Amino acid sequence: MVEVKFFDQALDSDLKFAVIAARYEDRWLLCRHRDRQTWEMPGGHREPGESVYQTAQRELLEETGVAECQLEAVSAYGVYTEDGQRTYGGLFFAEVEELGRRPEGSEIAENRLVEGLPEHMTYPDIQPVLLQRVQQWLEEGNYRPLLEDLFEQFY
């Protein structure tokens, strides 16, 4: 049994992972690792010297090819296992503006756009909970799209 908890605040240095709920044209962008037959949200381990935000940017580019997006922090989260292990990460939302190509040598075999999460998820006890939190965050009106030209609306 795994428990996922969310936090409004956390020290950036405590967050070891970044997971991104990436949306393109009202569908979710998922990844399939080349060594697995299951699907997952983009994300991964933080590298030395990175902020968790930089981790999210890098993982999104490496796993999906997306470079053009509005990336927003949603929440910190913790995953607690029955054997007492605890891991913490940053949960992000990306409104994707343009799909790109994954870099050469990517560990990701394919990407897929879906309306809802598929049955065969790599982390079935964690990622559906994370996506549900992002959807709640969106429903609460926390996401504000950037305007191309702020002054255009006035003239």
C-alpha cells in the first residue's frame, strides 16, 4: 500500500523528483519507457545542481520533446510506503504550446495523447492521484494562461 500526501510548502532541496501533468489541446501527454509496456506521466529524478523546476523542464524536454509550454508548480508531494520509505517530489502542470521531437537516445519509446489515464500505468498507486490533484488545482482556477501581448487587449 502506498499513500500520497500533498504539501503547500516544502524545501526545494527535499524534493528529489519532478512529475509533470502535460496537457496539449485538452489531452494529457504520456510516455512509455523503452523497457516497459506501461504508461506514465513525464518526470524523473533531480540531478545535482538543479532546482526541482529545472528538473521538470529537463524531464519534459527529454521525455516528450516539449520545449514550448507554460510550466507551473502545483504542489509538493510525498509518497509513503508500508515499509517506511518516504520520497518527496514536485508536481507540475504544463500547458503545451507545441509538440516537439524527443532528443536522440531518449529512454522513451513513444508518447501518446489521451483524455484519461490508461489502465496500464507504470505507477498505478501514485500517478492517478497526482493527476487528480492537478485537475483539482485547475478546477480551483489556479492556472492563468499567459497573454501573448498584455496590451493587445486594451487597444
